Amino acid sequence: MLFAIRFTDHPSEYNVRKHYLNPHLDWLKQKRGVVLAAGSLREKHTDQPVGALWVVKAEHEEEALSIFSDDPFWVHGLRASVEVLSWSLAFEDMLKD
């Protein structure tokens, strides 16, 4: 199954993002088979990130919820909240594994 995971960052924790960006990117590289797409979200292109959006492949919602438990951004308190939604592709070939 596919899930969309939407993170909202603590606005006051931008330094956590700066400090742990490289470890976070390294962590994401290790999860490439599970985290199919990932990136930061901004209100405007030039603004600092306010969160992130990931597309995740998991067997069930509980697995999707556990995927980010050791992500440096999560561990060090950047994330204020997380939303996990089941996601269906409009066309099967839109996202290749």
C-alpha cells in the first residue's frame, strides 16, 4: 500500500533542520525502497521549510507510522506533528518502485 505522510515542523526549531539536514538525507537514502518520494514543503519557494511530504510504501498504516521513528529530524524534535493518509495512484505507472 502507499501512504502520504505530511509532517509539520515546529517553527522555532529551524536550527534542528540546519544541524541535522545531512544525517536526515543519509537516513532517507537508506530508506529508498520504502520512502519513494520525499521533500520539504514551503509556503513560497523562497521561504524556509514548514514541513515535508513523503510517499511511503508499507504493508499497513502501523508500519508507515513506524518508518520515521529513527529519522534524525523526528528524533531531535523538528517535527511538531505528522499525518498519515492512505494514498491511491490515479495511474499505476505514475510512480515506479
